[in-house]
Amino acid sequence: MKDKELAQSNMIKRLMWGLLVLAVLSVVADFFVYHKSHFGIDGTPGFGAWYAFLSCVLFAVIAVLLGIILKQPETYYDD
Amino acid sequence: MMTSFPPGLMLILAGLLLPFLHGTSRSIALLFFPALTLALIWFLPDDALLQLPFLQYELTLLQVDNLSRLFALVFALMALAGGAFALKQKNTFELAAAFVYAGGAISVTFSGDLISLFIFWEIMAIASTLVVLCGGPSAHNAALRYAAIHFLGGVLLMAGIAGEISASGNIALTQLSNGEFTFSRYLLLAGLLINAGAPPLSAWLPDSYPKASWTGMIFLSAFTTKTAVYVLMRTFPGTEILLYLGLFMVFYGIIYAILENDMRRLLAYSIISQVGFMVCAVGIGSDKALNGVAAHAFAHIIYKALLLMSAGSVIYMTGKSKFTELGGLFRSMPVTTFCAIVGALSIAAFPLTSGFVSKTIIAKAAADEHLMLVWFMLEAASAGTCFYVGFKFPWFVFFHKDAGLRPVDPPINMQISMIFMAVACILIGLFPSALYAMLPFSIDYVPYTGAHIVFQAQLMIFAGLAFFLMLVWVGKTNTITLDFDWVYRKIGFQWVLNFNDFLTVTWRQIVAGFSGGVQKVVAKIYRYSGPDGLLARPWETGVMAFWTTFLLAAYLLIYYYIK
């Protein structure tokens, strides 16, 4: 079991590093492409990055808060 | 004009034939009839028309344009891929129902009038209920709830159609959003929205679909919600309320999918979220938005079927569908893992996949209409989609903690179906012009610009970072999440129980009162007429003689006075 957990945390670590590299690359790449903005801020480099990150954090926080009330044991309905 | 045989009817008849086939002939039928239907639709001439007289009306069972052909094509494609995936499904009855269901959906898209639309709509409702029912004993209650909601939707739709026809005298399926919004149009809209999975009655979808069998949900995911989207496009484009309902569905689906522990319930919430994109775009109503709806419905049906096929394969091989019981399957199920990832990338609109060329049309349409808030919300939702299905679904099923399960990839027919759908996702992503050529309006959208590729890649990558950073908080828990169906499953059920108690008590009181009364009467009768009763007692001779004498004397007196 210990080995599995170790392998698992190694996998997450490697994935995180991979994602971080891609993240940096995607933001750097954003400075070299031509932007056509509709609303101003959406045309700035790195907008997709921080906007996506904040959106996901917000969704997760809302989900966790709602989960306090809405999450119930599986036998709740019992049918 | 040319009279043609309706392709949908063909699939319905094939479905009715299916229960009589076994073994190889059944397998051949499962592939042949959807393929034939697909070919019929593909070669359907533009002026194909089939009309039938009915009462004083002329029903149009077959009327073709770009929009109906596009939806019918993807429905038939779905029936074919589903049939191929389900070759090992032992329950022929489920597949028969699924074919009737698919045929009903195709017939809805070709219906030129409200009456035939309603007939095929209800055929779909019945057939899809049977598909849910085939999920086994645990699906029975959910199937009944599903049927109840859909028959309610049918009643609303029928009432709306009847009102609309009596007001206009016209049965043609035309745009209704340009005139005055009458009560019957609201009813019609409500009936359509129930099938689209819109609030407040959206919980029927995650309640029932995941209870279907490992093949059943693949069929269920495609037809009901998308026919509703199709009819909404025809009847209510540009209706503002759809914009808000759609946005609500988008976020509701995301939040519930993040909370979900069952992989198929997660995918069910994801259907609502993705259909929300489409409903929102119908609300925008511009040509570009409607093109986006059509393209996204086409792409969505394929990648959602792909995701559900990978989930179905996991259930078929392991019998499990909860994240808490799965994990680490990538080692032994590489093909399924690969296909699930392609599906996940497609729904996340990653470059080179179908979602990238379809979903983004909707966001672009919102930007072109200067709907700033809508655009920001849709892009946030795109990031959320990457989060809950782009990462959460494949991660918890195929990676994460090894659950110790070592199932191999599913039988070859299931693998081929998945690979077929995965290739379709990528081909659409690589060559969007073929899809764009089939859209209802001409389109000048170029998905592959540098900024757009980088933007979508950023959404995916940073959603992934957020997911792994917050893994502890959004991790899997052995729970269910209460949804609106709580109202009728818990409160409503409690009311029914209370009402039942009330009825039982009242009835008991009535019965007790009645039987008490009867007993009193009987006791009285017994008292007078029983063995010792006054009236039944044997009388002595002297008493008899006395009374006889008394009566005779009385008679004599009366006679004397009258005389």
C-alpha cells in the first residue's frame, strides 16, 4: 500500500511539473500571437491563464460550500 | 418534389423487428439498420417530402433542410456506433427500445408540423422510459419518476400545441418567438424545456440516466435533450429567457459534477451543462449562435457518447462506477483510457478536437453580439468544463490511487466503437470545414488562430493546475448530492405518506363509526327479537286470550261508533 501511495504522489508531482512547464510555455506563447480583443481585457496576454485558474477555484469553493449541505450518505433515499 | 420513405420510421420498424432476432442475425441487424438509416438520410434529396392526411390536417412526416439533416445524421450515426458497442448486450429488449427511441428522434427532426412532432416526441418518451427500465430492478423507481416527468412535459407540449393550432389554424412547425408570447406558447416552451433538462425539473436526467445499463445510457445521452434543442432552434430562437436558463444550466451542471462521486452521474450533469451552452446560444439567436448550437450539438453527441462508452466499458469489465471504487485502470485498460482522454479533451474544447471548433462558435457569437457578461460566463464555464470532466473524470477513473482492479480492455467490438468515435472527434477538430458546410447558415468562422489556440490551451492547462492544487478539497467522497428531485423524492414522498396516514385513519374512523352503528342496531333488534326478546318470547295462553278478547272488543266498539 505504501508503494502505491508513493507511486501516486510521484505521479501527481510529475504531472504538476509537466503542467507547470506547459503553463509557462502557454503564457509565453501568448506574447507572440496577434490578439483581437472584444472587451479589452480579453485581448491581454495571459488572460486565459489567470481567468481559467480563478474561475476553477471559484467553482471548487462554491461546490465545497454547497457540498456541506447537499452531500448526503448514499443510503439517503433508500429506494 | 420527391416522395421518400422516412428514415426515422425505418429505424422504428427495425426496433420492432429486433426482439424476434437472435445470435448472428441480431448482430447483423444491429449494424445494418442504423447504417441503412444513415445512408437514407445522407442521400435524402433536398426536396424530399412525405405528407399524410389526418383529420382535417395534412401531416408532414418528412421535410428536409440543412438543420434537420445535420441532427438526423448525428442521431443515425449515434444509433450505428451504439449498436456496434452494444453487440454483447444480452437484453435485446433494451436495444429494440433504443432503436425505436433513435427512430423517434430522427422522425422529430424531419417532422414538418406540430402534430407529427408531438407523436414522435411521445414515442421517444415511451421508448426511452423502457431503456431506463432495462437497467434492472434498481432502475424501476427511477424509470417511473422519469416517465412521470416526461409525461408531464408531454401534457404541457400537447396543451401548447393545441392552443397554438386553435389560435393560428396552422399546424406547421415554424418560428414562434417572433410573434406575441401567448399562454399556449409558454406551455409549448415549458414542454420543450423539460426535455432539454432546464430548471427547475432538470434532476430527472442525473436521476434516471445513470440507472440505465452500461449500454443504455449511451443511447439516452444523445436523443432527448438534443431533439429539444433542435425544436427550440426551430421555434424559439432569440428568446431572451433561454439565455438565462442556459447559463443557469451551464453552472448548475458544473457545480454538481464537481460534487459527484458516480462517473456516470458526473457525465449526466455534464450533459445538462453542455446543453446549457446550446440553450443559451438559442437565446442569443443570431445566425452565428444558431450555427454554434448545431455544430456543438453534433460534436457533443459524439464526444459524450465516447465518454459514456469508456464509462460503459469500465462498468462492463468491473461492475463499478463510483470514483471511490475505481482508479489506476490505465495500466490494464490502455485503449479505454486513451479514448476517454480524447473524449475529455474534446469536451474541454482543446485544440485539434471537435469541441475546439464547435463550442467556441457560441462564445464568439456572444462576443459579436456584445454580450460581455455572457461571454465572460461562458469562458469561465469552459474552464470549469476542463476542470470537472477534462481532468476529474479521467483522473479518478484511470489514474489516481490504484484500486487494485486489473480489468483488461473490453471486447473488440466495444473498442472499435470507441476508436471510431475518438477518430470522429479528432477528424472534426482537424477538418472543421466539412462540419461547417452542413450548418444551417453560411459561416465565416476561423477557429485556428494563434490567439485562440493559446487561449483554449491556457484554459485547459490552468484548469488542470487548479484541479491538482485543490485535489484535497474536491476529492472523491462516498456521498450522493441532493438535487431538486429531493422535493418529490423526500418532501413529496413524505406528503404522500402523511396523506396516506390521514386517509387510513379517517377510513378507520368511518368504518369504526359505521360498524359501531350497525352493531347498535343489531343489538337492539336482538333485544326485542332475540330468543329472550320482548317480541320473540313465547306467550302464555291466558295472555293470548286476553289480547284476543281486547282486540275483538275494540273492533266491536269501533264498528258501533262508525255505524
